[in-house]
Amino acid sequence: MAIRDEPVAAVAFTLTPGSLHIGWPGTTRSVPALAADLGDRRVYGAAAGEESEPVGLAELVDTAAVGTEAELGELLSGLVSYAAATVGAPDIGGVACAIHPTWWNERRRDLFRTAVRQVAGDTILLPVAVAAVRAADPAPHERCVVLEFAAGGVTAVSMAPPGPDGPTVERLARDPGLSVHSSDAASRLENLLTSVCGGAGPEVVVVTGGPGEPSGVESFALADDLVGAGRRVVPVAASEMLVAVTGPPAPPAGNGSTARTPAVASTTDGPDRTLPWLSEVRARPDPPRAGRAGAVRTLVVAGAVIPSLLAAAIFLWPRLAGEGGDAEAPDPPEVVAAAEVPADAREHESAADAGPSPSTRIDAGPLHLDLPEDWRVRDAATVPEGRAELVPVGGTDRRILVVYRDLPGGTDEHSVAAALAERAAERAPVIRDLDTDTTFADRKVVAYTEVPDDYSVVRWSVLVFPSSATPTGRGLQVSVGCQYLEEEWTRIRSECEQAVHTLRVG
């Protein structure tokens, strides 16, 4: 049996715009993802929809602000418990699977995992992109991108070539203000596709979310027109993701057939029904596929030496203050940090073989941090103001850049994040994987990835120190960039985490 056909869990849950879906072998059900207060009690699902001011939980999680976790966690837990009881889900004494939007950060994923654990012994997290590719089952040689449509925008996820553990996430980008009805949807979708895939983009586009659901046939047709030129577009409904994760029903006793059972349709507080439009869409002939231009290019890097100076971190320039913008302009694509891609979506990263090395303090202008004792400041006698380059003794294939500057008065971490998002959109695809709401090495950071050439990567973590924490009385922006040869993140990850974790002012 192929990896993608092997069940992940006996029961699975997923949120889409407006609905919470539950599936187990042979069955999928859904309830409205709504909650409402009714006197001194709270109601969920269809009953909540009858009240004057129901709360849509899928959209609420997408827009959740820091500090609202307790209330939101209570709402999600109540909805999951209500849904499991209402649809007659089997007893989940073992492991359940929580399928979540791929762009969700750790805080949002933990809320959903905790809610599902109220009705299960344990919970496995799985990104929507992985579940959708398991359902779509593209050929191993096809370059695949998943488009996740939601009320809060569109997420594009490129998938790595399938490995022994099944499909994995490679790169992710978001456009928070985009929908299939946007006037410039075609160009913005193309920007998303090429930002995660590069070149001519993907050969297969898997569409999930609103356009992939039964009510979204018109939206899917529009999405097909927008991204389908020379590409195969495959709609995947939530019910199909659940079947791909939980597996088909067991065959009747005495039936030796091993054929895969068709996906069972999603329902809304009612009996099963089919999805005829999905069959109709998939009956269309595939469009001609654009061939790869030329043979696959093979890169040979002699000596594996990183080039001299790269462009420094993206900075918050003085033009930020007081500069207005076009109110009609779309939000720039927001890219999620590679370090924050869910563990279930990443290729395995091995731990360091050796234990921790003795550390030494390194000073860089008003900052100091700790690194293993074999690291030093390159050309310490001529370090320029605002920048330090840290390297291991005798090493030329990895380095850590520390870049810092004072911030204009009144600038806070939200202003910095907004400016970084704007600059990242301008420099895509060199700058990608931006996440303005994440943590790295137990520090709140803005994270993004820079790809300056064909064989190296820089992972940046941007920290903002308030004026009260600096000797100058002005806010300070510090960018820590860890540069390494492609596919060799594990050789610098420990040092990168140590640098960010121990970074201090003064």
C-alpha cells in the first residue's frame, strides 16, 4: 500500500470557512462552525445559526489576536465536543487527526489540537496541503502547488517531491486580501504560484477551501480559469481530505476486492449526499501541460564557499513614518517562515550528534549574545557600525549576520512587521516565507527566508527592543540572519537558535 493510502488516524477533524468536518472510515459529516450565547448557555452548529449574532469560529481563529487564546480555546473545544456528539462519531480512545490550514502558526495549531483532544486520547496535527495532496494523488514527477482559499485570503503551498513519509510542505506564501472575485485575481494568483514554485510555476494546482466545497462549483470554475492555463487543476473537498486521512471503510466480509472505495460526501447535520459537481469537473479533459524548459539543471559548487557580502536584512526605512498609501491597493503577500512550518509538514531534521559546546560571549555594538567558543567576529578590528558578521573558526560555509539600527520615534513591532511585509512583497521571490506572528528560539520574532543565490539560504529573525530596554532611549531593530548551504540547515540550526535566544541589549 502506498504511503498516501495508509490511514493517519481513525477519526479526523478539519475546519473550512463556515464548517467543521468530521470523518471516520466510510463516513464524513459536517456541522456549521458557529457558536452563540443563548441566555446563560452557549449553543453551537445549526442552533447557533438561528441566533441574531452567531460567531464564525473558522474566521475567528484566522484573525485571533494574542491574548484571546483562553476564550477562543473554550469556543473551539465546545464546538468540537458538540459536533462529535451530534454526528455520532465513534468513540475516540486513541489518536485523532486535526487537519489545519497550512499557514496557521503554532498558537493557532495548539488551540485546534487542544480542542480535538477533548474528545480523543491524543491528536496528530496535519496541514491541509498535505491532506489535500494525499487526496489528489498527483504523479511523483509533477510539480504541485496547493491553493487554500479562505475568508482571510489565499495561501499557496508548494509540495516537495514525495518521500518515504509521503507528501511534505516545501514553501508557503499568503495573500491575505485575495479572493477569486478580486479584479486582479489572475495576476495575484500567478504571483503566489511563482513565489513558491519559481520559473513557470506548477504543473498541478490543487484547490481547497471555498472553491473546493460542494457549494463552490462556480467559484472553482473561476479559479480554474484564473490558474489553469497549461496546468491541471484538481478540486479537493474537505470530505475527500478526511477520507484520505482516515481511509475507506473495511470491505464486507468475504469480499476480496481491494479497490479503493470512493470518497464519501460531506454532509451538514443530515444524511450523506454525493458531490456530483466534483465528478463533473474531473470529467473535463486535462489541458495541455506546459513542458519543462530544457533539461533539469545540475549545479556543481566547487569548494562550497558562500560569496562575499549579501544584502543585509530588510530594514524599516525612514519613509515608513507618515507615508500614506492607496486605500484600494491589495495587501502584499504574507509569507510564512520555514522554521514555523508544522513538524508534520517538514522533512525530518536530525538532531546534533554531539552535546552542547562551551559558549563564549560575543559583543556587537550595543548587543551581546552567546555562541560556541569556536565562533568569532570576522575582522573584529574593522567591524562597521550597525553590522557584525560571526563565523566559526576555519569555517567558510556558514555564518551569522547581526544587523541593527535605531528606530524612529513612535515605531513599534507592528510597524516593523508591516514594513517588512511590504519589502518582502517587493523583493519576492528572493525574500520569502515571511511570518509576522511567530516565535523562534523562545523569542517573539518576525521571520523570513532570503535566497540570495542558487546554493545558499539565509533565515532571518527580526527582534524589536522597545525604547525602555535600550541605553539610548530609542527603539532598536535587530535582524539575526543565519546563512548556510542549501539543504544544510541542521549544521547551523543549534547556533542560530542560541544566538537568537541569548541576544540582549547592553
